[in-house]
Amino acid sequence: MMNKPGRSGLWRLVDATNYSVKGLAAAWRHEEGFRMECVLATIMLPAAIWLGSNAVERCLLIIPVLLVITVELLNSAIEAAVDRIGTTPHPLSGQAKDIGSAAVMVSMILCLISWALIIYDRFY
């Protein structure tokens, strides 16, 4: 299978960056969960710098926060693709959306565990 024709080199990077910015803007406009997670991230990321006592702890606090946002973006993409197919309820459509939502929940649990362990270690 051949790649679809398009620009290459630096122009490809510019195009990819533009697509990514459009995707972030669409998620911000249409996804309340994404907006809430971004607002929390603006609080949690600086707190991670303060709370972590070394680079490893800071990474263990920052990475799960960014992972939640990443998984939320993927879940939103799944939902948009499923909704594009049609609005008629179908078991597989519901299953795809439920699995995407479960992935977001698992990433949030990972984030909670990381933060709880480091907070416990720091203060107790």
C-alpha cells in the first residue's frame, strides 16, 4: 500500500502541526471532558513540579496527567467517527464508545494512584 500523496519534509511537519492544532481546538470546542481535564492540568502540572522531590517523581506526576488528556483525545476521535457513521443505535457503536470511555477511566485511575503514592510518600 502506498502512502497518500502530499507534501514532504518540513512542509509535512507544518501540515501535521496545523492538523494537530485544529484537533485540539475542536476538542476544546466540542468536548466538555477535555476542557475539564485541561483546566485540571493547568493546576496539576505546576503542582507536580512543586510536589515532586526529584526528576523521577515529577515525571511520575506529569506523565499520567498528560496521558489522561491523550486518552480523552483518542476517545473523542472514536466518538466522532462512530457518530459520523450514523445516529441509529447499534450495539457495536455503543461498545466502541463504552470501551473508549473505559480507557479514559483507566488512565484517570493510573493518575490517581501515581499522585496518591507520591503525596503519601511526601507527607507521611
